[in-house]
Amino acid sequence: MLSPENLPKNLPLVQALKDFADKKGVSLSQLMTVWTLTKQPNASTLIGTTSPEHLQENIDALAVELSSEDMNEIENIAASHKVFGNDMRQLIFKNGIAIFNHNHS
């Protein structure tokens, strides 16, 4: 998905999600963090940071709320773009190891 040959092909999806985040007044990373936690309430996210500003942005994501309409819009955006390379939605964990489920549709 992020390989040099696939990254440019996946940028339209990223841009569409960023446009939606901008419309909501949040960053793309905040949108995706909240989407993950809303979609899977028992999930946890691994969030890295390179500066105190990024850390604050991550903390501020906890105040963002997504409506069911927002969740549907994000799902529609994702469904309307082909993902090139390994689709992160195919990532599953088995015995504590992350693997790609290539049989996932």
C-alpha cells in the first residue's frame, strides 16, 4: 500500500479522506483515529508522535465525535477507491502476529 509503486495510486483515497477531515475541522490522523475507535470500540490504536504538537493532536482526537452519517461517508469514500498493494483492511492478527488475509473481500 505504501510502497513506491503503490503510494501514488493510493493518494486519491488519502486526498478524499483528507477533504472529509477538513470539512469536519479535524486532521486526517484525528479522523482515522476516531474512525478506528468508533468502528471497533474494543480496539486500540498505535499512535506514534514526533513532536509535542503531534502528541497534542493525538490527545485532541479524543474529543472528536463521528455521527453515523460521518461513519457512512468514510465507508463510502473507502469503498469508492481501489486500494493498491496490501489493503490494511485485510490485516488480521493470529497468535499475536499481524498477517494479511488475502481471502478477505
